[in-house]
Amino acid sequence: MWMKNHVLMAVGATMEAVMAGMQMAEKAAQLWLGAANLGGPTFMKGEDVNRIASRTDEALRRRLMNI
């Protein structure tokens, strides 16, 4: 969660869950900064997101990650 004029805060059921959330946030920030340096991010179309979300390998990834 982003708080104006504050730092990033993560909560979770376990320390591992909190650390995973923080690591994902850090990676997202690095990707965003890289995209900004190249002129800004390009977002996927909704139909592409839906196509990827319905793939069998995506279902396996979610099952393996318990999400």
C-alpha cells in the first residue's frame, strides 16, 4: 500500500508472505523506472490480459504459487 509522504508498507499472514510482497513491489518499482526511462510504460489491452489469464500454464503457475 502506498501512503502519501510515507514509505511502502506490506502486511501478510507470515513473514514469508510479507517479504514476497515487498520483493514484488521492489521489482515493480524497478520495472516502472526502467519503462519511464524509455519514454513511459505501454499497457496491455484487456483482451490480451484475459487471454493470458485463461492459459493452462497460467493456471499451473497460480496453483504452484497458491494464489
